[in-house]
Amino acid sequence: MQILSNLLLTLLLCCIPGITYAQSLSLELYPQPQHIVISNQQYIPSHGYTLQGISNPDADAVKILKKALPFAQSGKSLPLEIKKLKAKTPEMERSGAYILDISKKKITIEIVDNRSLFYAAQTLKQLVSYNEAGKRTLPLCTITDYPDVLYRGTVEGFYGTPWSHADRISQLRFYGEFKMNTYIYGPKDDPFHSASWREPYPVDQANQIKELTAEAARNKVDFVWAIHPGQDIQWNATDSSNVISKFEQMYNLGVRAFAVFFDDISGEGTNAAKQAGLMNYIQKEFVEKKNDIQPLIMCPTEYNRAWARTDYLDILGEQLHPAIQIMWTGNRVVDDITLEGLEWVNKRIRRPAYIWWNFPVSDYCRDHLLMGPAYGLDTQASNAMSGFVANPMEHAEASKVALFGVAMYSWNIHNYDPQLAWEKACEYLVPKASIAFKTFCENNSDPGPNGHLYRREESTRYQALADNFLSGYRNGRFGERDANQLGALFAQIQVAPELIYNQGDNKELIKEINPWLMQFELLGRCGTNALHMAHAWYEKDRQNTWQRFLAVSAVMDSMKLINRSFNQNPYQKGVKVSTRVLMPLIEGIYRQTSRNLLSTTETPSNEIRVSTASTITNVNQLKNQPWSEDDGLIAYVPMLEVVKVEPDEYIGLGWEIQKDAESFTFNLPQSNVEGRVFEWSADGKTWTPLSDIPADRTKFTVNNVDSKAHFIRMRNNSGKQMELKVASFSVKTKEVPEINEELMMYDLNLNTYKTLKPGEKVNVKCEGVDQYIEFYLSGDNESMVSVSGEDKEGETNMLYCGYAGYIRLNKISFDDIQTLTITPAGKTPILIHQIVRE
């Protein structure tokens, strides 16, 4: 009766789409199979297995099977039969489709090709478990499985440091394990892919590619080698032959899949008809003359909807051979993938688009890590795309968090759950410290403000807490309940890196993310101190508030040091963490506390005017482009795509009025130099041409910027559209020497200070003080300070002598004193951050 009940339950569950009895058993298979019928019975194989059926089954798959299952050496055995799959639906004819049936008497695997057997073996490996006695057990089940997307994987197409050879080997094995079948090799900084595309690889690099093609074959991955010739290609027979020759070289290294990229270029190379002609030539003279090459792939110049403002895509749709795939990034360079967007482009290119998803790539936000879920993917788009590849970060192991989700999505789109995939990815990568790693990842997932306007969810579970607490604190309240929950979070953040260091087995992953782990630990400390600081202020304890303020400042200084010391790439230096919710919370508490401490009706007449550095531009593509300020250098983060500057549009920088420009540097490759104008301004209104810049230079440094300048820009004065890339646009500044350091004590900024060395003194006028004088001082643990004053009789009165910190002197204590004197009372300097007279 129980057996009948189990069977009935299994049959009923299998009639409900998306629900299987496997879920009740907590059976975890990744990617999730399309259809599964499974019993709640586990069995222990009574004998080892022997292979039967087709001859010479794929050796790589057999190796996995023999590692997962017991195999008989002699005597009695159970059959493991491998046979050709007789497909009844188009889906089951796809490469990689399989049927896996496990019964007590035998295991049967039906396959379309070698990839099918390999994938079935990967699934069977996940099905094996061990009982309390340590014996292998298997569930009784039938799995019918196939991929929703034919081509699934990654495109190494980012700017920055290419992956290492070891990285790529690890990636290919990861793809095989989770049923991804495509790796497109196209790193922008490989000269033999792009700038030197006509030249053959040196022997050592050629041997590495040969090794990669072999490893890809072992994991049933198509190694696609891409060429990027568009920047300097000549539309003639010679260069057409050069492309074929390069492909022949790669073919001899074992490459059997090819792509041609025309992305991020300008000039004649962007001609759609010429591109189509070259691609058709390659199709005829290379692809069709071989019998073992995958369909050719093309990345167009107008590869997203925002840039598709001409008939470029229509020309490709009309003229390009129908077998050639066309890549597409979505509605923008970096964007979600929607069915509506795919249907729009598919009509123009007359074929299903081959998706190049720019996630988790971080070449436009290199000071961030993108460790969040792979969401923003339409689960109804399976029939609208021919392929789906993700562009990852230069951090190969860290990219696997998102790529795990990409594997799940592209195999079984309709049942894709990005949150579940993310959780399982974290558990897969750091199994012994998965909770700590999830804490790190969920708080390091947003790229920050960027020129692509692409933001991601980050710290979402804590957004409301942070908003409520900060709003209350700004209005004089202290939300204790919110503070307790945030405090628990910051404590968890502080210990997470140590757990990952000690219990994480993936040493390459830890090496990649180490600067962010260090910064993350400091974030936890900083947040804890900020909450204590807010509580001290709420308790009206100015002394403790000031000490906590200094503690927060010290941790922030440590974070700035890490930001200046690690990940010093030439594009976007530094290490940023939790910039969407948690760092803004800390900074908000910090700024509000500063305002609280300095609340006074007095506004000094000699207050230093301090503006902030900024970018100035009316070019739409650059209005949200990040910029950096470090050690006096103000610079645009390089723009990787071609920027189109319309007539009278400009790109520029401004800087603080207490600073002078030492030099101005620009590097604008691929730019039209005709009609451009470089100008400086003191007020942002009246502009004067910068002299001595050669008219034909795309790269130059000006070392004699007028001292009155506080803005520099390049303006398009040509009357027509200008194209360029922003590789560098920066101003090096220095402090104006005549600023009086004494004024820093009264500038209402607790982060500026005057250093007072032993033997030095500062005099403070008492006239005009009605209630009190506050001193905000700091130093090391041995820094002592004295505050004294001479009364009308000429006697010196010691009003304070002790450790440097917060000192408040009420008017009654110095009523007959006109001038107070501050001096170090020990052998170490003190810092005077602020003197407030009320």
C-alpha cells in the first residue's frame, strides 16, 4: 500500500509543471533538469556496473561515471547502458540533450552526442549520496533534460588584465561541470586579438592556446577565438586574406569556432556593408571549406539599442549570411535582457540575437566587485536568442558567483531563480564559510554611479533599517531597535573576512578579493564606531562623541590608505565596498555628528571657502561617467566605448579654489582633432584658449596652466560630430601656498587641523564669547595639552591640563581673561581640529 501511495504521489507531482518530488527530498541538481520523475526511495547498488551499448563512449564522460559509481572488475555486475536517443521533440535533438533512467536493475543513458553523455554523467555525479555507513546510494528516477539555449557560457571580452592561463583552465572545468558549452576568447588587452591581429602568436602563447583548446574539448566547451580587426582594417583583398590566415593559424592550434568583433571602434571600420562582405567572405572561404567549424559569430559596432540610430543593423540583416550569429548587449551597453528588446533587434537583423550580457564585467567600475545575483534576465526569452554568453570580471574566480547563475539560466530559463542560484554559488565556492561569504557578496554587488547608468541591488535587507535610523538621527532621535540590528550586521561584517581567510579553500578566490576583504573588515569596524558615536551624542556625552568621531575618522583614514594602496590599475584605482547603502549610512552619521558638534550661531568672517572638485560636461555619454580625485590628481575614469561629441559640447574638470593646477593631461585616441578647442576659466563663464597644444596631437601634457584657472575643458568647435575615446583627461593640482594654516582651526571642518608641536603655542581671543569655548583636539595616547590664561593682575591661571581631546571651558572660568594659550604639555604634538566660541 505504501509503495502504491509513493508511486501515485510521484505521478501526480509530475503532472504539475515546475514541481517535482525531488524538491520534497531536497534533491539539489544544478542546472535544474527540465523534467524529473523521482521516487523517495534511495538504493545501494548490489554490484558494480559495467558499460554496455554504444561502442567507444566519450572517454571524458566515462571518467566521471567511474569516479561517481562503483564499477565491476569481474563477476556479477549491473548494466550501465548507453544508447542513442530517439527524439520525439525538437528539444531532445539538441546537442547535450539526454535521458537518464536509474532503476535497481540498471542505469540507462540515452544521448544525442558526446556532450549528452558528459552532461548525463555530471548529473549522475550530483545524484550520488552516501548513507550513514558510508555506502553510495542512488535515487530511483528518470530525468529528461535538454538546454533551452544552444550556446551558453562566457565571452572574455573585458578591458583590463586578461585572465591567466590557470584562470582559463579553471573556468573551462567549471563550465563543463555546470553544462556551459561556450568560451569566447576576446580580451581587449591581448594585442594579437586586437592591435596586432595580423601577427601570429609567439610560441609560448600559441602553446597555451593549444592547451586551452584541448581542455575545452575535454569539458565539451567550444573554444571560440575572436579577432578584433576593425580599428585599422583595410577593406581590400590583402586584409581579407590576413583574417583567413590568422584563422588558419588558430585552426592549426585546435580552434574550431571563430568570431569577428567590430565593437568599440570608429572610422571606416564601422561600415556595415564592408563588415558584412568580410564576414560572408570568411563564411565562404574558410567556414564552408572546413567540415568541423561551429557557426561564425560577429559582434557588430552598433551592438545595443541606444546606439542603433542608423540603418546599420538593417544592412547586416539584409546582407549577412543567415548562418552567421550577431551579438547583442541589450537596450544599452550594460543592461538587463528583455524579450521586448530582443524582438526589436531580431526584426532588424533577421535572426535570433546572440546575447553578450555585460555582467558581471566591472571594467567600468574597477574599484568595485560585482558579487550579487545574476538577475534582470527575461525568463520568457528562450526562443528569441540563439546564444547567451556573459562578460565576466577580470577576477576569474570571483566571477563564478554570477556565472553559476548564468549556467542555471541558460540551461533552464523558465525555472530560473536568481536568488537561489546565487546562494548555491556562494555555497559552492566557499562551502565551509558560506554564510560569511554570502554576507560579503550581498554587500558588494553594486557598481556605484557609472556612465552606463546600470545599478544593482546591494544590502537590500538593510536598506529600510539604514534609512530609518539615519532619518531619525538627523532629527534628533536614536532608533535603538534599528541600531541593534545594524550593529549586529556590522559585527557580522567585521568577522566575515577572517572566517573566509581561515575556512575558505579557494585560495585563488581569496587572493583576488583580498583588498576588498580588508576593506570589508574596516567597514564593519567603522559602522560599529559610527553607531556608538551616534548613541554618545544622543546621551549628550560630547567627550565620548568626540572620541568616537576620532575613532571613525581613524578607520576612514585606514580605508583611504587601502584605497590608495591596492588595485592601483591605470583606469579606476582603489577599493570600494558597500557603496549603495552601508557606506552612505556611515558617512551620513559622520556628517550629521560633525554638524551636531559644531552647531553654533557664529559664522567666522575669515572662514576658508572650499569648493569641491568636479567634472563639467554637456555630453550625454559622460554626464554620469565616474571620476576620481587622489593625491591632487582629478581625472575622468577612462571611457571604454567611443564617445560622440556634438558641436559645442565639451568635456572638462573643475577644482577647489584653494588649489592651483600644476599640469593638464589629455589622451583622446581615435579622436577627430579638427575644430577642437582647449580652454581654461577662472569662474566657469569666461573662457580663454589654452596655448601651446599642437593641433594634431591626441595625447599631450600642458605644464604652464594659468594660476587663475579653476576649470579646463575641451570643446567641439568644428560644427560637426566628433568621435573620441577618453583614455585620460586629468588635472594635477597643488595647495595654494598662501593659505593660512591658523584658519583651519575655525573653518567649521573637523577634518582639517593645525599641528602644534611641543614648545609651540596658540593664542585664542576671549572677547565676544558669551557662554563657552570648545576645543576639539587629538593626538596619540601620550599627547597632553594645557590651556592657560593671564588675568588682569598678570597671574597665570591653568584652566586645563590633561590628555588631548574634547575640552569645554565655560565663560565663568575665564571671565577675567582676555587671551587663552594652548600648548602641548608633553613631548608629542597635538592637533587642533576646531575651536568653537559661543
